[in-house]
Amino acid sequence: MAVVTVRCEDGVDRSAELSRGAGLRVGRGGGREVDVIASRDRTLSRHAVTVAVTPMGLIEVLSLQSVGSVRVTRADGGVAAILHRGERVLLQHAPLDIVVHTSAGAVVTISLETPHPAAVPATSHDPQHTRPRWMLRDVMAPAPGREWLSVAALAAVLTRQAKRDNPYGQPLRKQLEGACEAWFGLKSVTKGQLTTWLDQALRAVDLHPAGDKTGLLGDYLLDNGLLGTEELDAMEAELAARRTATRGEG
């Protein structure tokens, strides 16, 4: 369950509890177009954004704002996503702040929190249930057919950069396309090829998300320590070197 609070133009906060499979539509429209009228500002779309909890328990933010963007920020201040019309992001963690920016500025602010789960009894450390860390040499130079290892590691590097540097640029998947081109020395990476690599990586760690998968995969690697700080630093440095080499060739 998630608690969504919309700070409305009239000064009244409107909150809703979302169970799995439920969503909240926010904008300036009336009638059945939205669930919460946040503002009558004409720069705000009638249906600007939907915040939902998927049946898997993930948080989904969908932007339908015609002009401007929807910015999703984590509790640590890191930007999780900057979405334009038709783009969505799936996230595992709350709290989140969601702000709709139009030509008039920040028009709508939405906060999302999840209740603290009940404490789970500590379990013994069973090696069979501990996922081993990945080796740097395997992700740097994967065997044929295992390129997804490099792709997953690059997703973790880019996710870490987003949390650290708060970039206002492309969505993570678009960044990953460029990173893969530099890493593998390709002129372009098709959407189909990238999706195949991402799906292979997600299956390897037993994740089955819908929607954009780059951030979820990156978060999983970071949260579960499949690559340590030294390995991530090495990958980041190598990616920068390969990008520089690619630009030099051009």
C-alpha cells in the first residue's frame, strides 16, 4: 500500500491510500477525467499524471503532461526520473516527491509514502540464499552470449550516477543505449537488442518488472551488492575512457 498526497491549488492537501493495482489520476480536468483536480492553471493538462501501485507492488508514475515534464525525486534528493508525455517509470522505493513542471513553473506537487513494514525476524545466513558478487573481469570482458553482464553493470553505474549527480538529462534507458554503444564499440544499439540484454540480466537475478527496466536493474545490483564500490568505480572509469576513445575516432 502507498499513501499519495496531492498539494492542491486551493491550499487543501488531498490524500488517498493505494492498494496494489490501484492508481490516482491528477490534473486540472473535471468529471471523470481525473480523481484529483490539483490546479485550474491552463498550462496543466486535464490529465497530467497518474501515480499507481502495480500488482507486483512497484510504484508507477506515468506522465501525460502535454507541455513540460514530471520530475520524480527520491528522499535523498536524487532524481529518479524526468518524464515527458507518454513516459513512465517503475520504482521500488518510497518516499518520493513528484512535481509537474509546466511553462508556468512547478504547478503540482505530489508526495508518496509507504507505511513501514512490520519487522521481519532475522534469518540465518544460508549460503544457498546469498547471491554471490559478480567478478569484475566477467563484466568487463564477458564471454560471448553473456554481454548482459556488462549491460547490467552499466545500468548500475548510471543509476549510481543519477543518485549522486542529479542529472537533468535523458531517461536512464536512453543513457544506457549510449553507454552500450561506447562500451561495445557499436555505432548504434537497437531497442530490440537492448531489451534482449536487459531481459537476460533480469532473468539472471530473478526480477520480472514491467515497463522501463534500467533503473530497477541498477537499483537491484546496488542494493544487493552484486558489484562493490571498487568494481563500480572501475566500470565508470572504463566507460569514460571508451567514450573518449569513441569521440576521438569520430
